Amino acid sequence: MADRTKHQEKVRKRAYELWEQEGRPHLRDHDHWLRAEAELEAAGPQGNEGEGSRTAALAYDHSQTEFAQDKPEVKRKAKAAKKALDGPEGAELRKAEAAGKARSKGEDPELRKKAKKEPSKRV
């Protein structure tokens, strides 16, 4: 019986996390509970699928798809983003975006700088 209680507590905590991640939507508690149970079941007795977790990837994809289908929420978030860009934090956000783009596709500008400085060591 204690194992069942521990399991239910894990499900409850994970369902709460899912609810939080999705912006605390109303009337979705049953969906979150079922997803939490499925994730924990997929994780197995070790409790962790490890890096590259398919369950986590599926949960993320599902939440992003649901968000994208919620047109009013997307519009609200877009307005908030525009307000942030136009506000005092805009310069910092643009700087962070530029830094992220500089490292896109696995390219690290620091490595490119080192490669230019060091001569090629071909035999």
C-alpha cells in the first residue's frame, strides 16, 4: 500500500508540473494526470529514461502543438514579446538572440577563431 501511495504522489507531482508548463489551464487536470501516469510508466522502475527521453520529447511536442492551436494565447504571448522587445530589456534580448544565432547549427564561433589562429596540422 505504501508503494501505491508513493506512485500516486509521483503522478500527482508530475501532473502538477505539466499543468504549470501549460500555463495552468482550467479543466485539464484529468489530461495531465493521464499524461503523468503514461510518462512514469514509460520511464519504468528506474524512473528515468535518460538523455534524449522519448517521453519528454513527446510531452514537449504535445504541449507546443496545443499551445500553437490556442490562437488567443499565441496572440497574447506575441504581444508580450513585442512589448518586451520595445521596452527597456529589448537591447539585451537582441544581444542574446545574436549570440544564439552565432552558435546555431552546432557552430561555436570560439572554435572558428582558434582554427584561424592555429595552422593546419596535415601530414
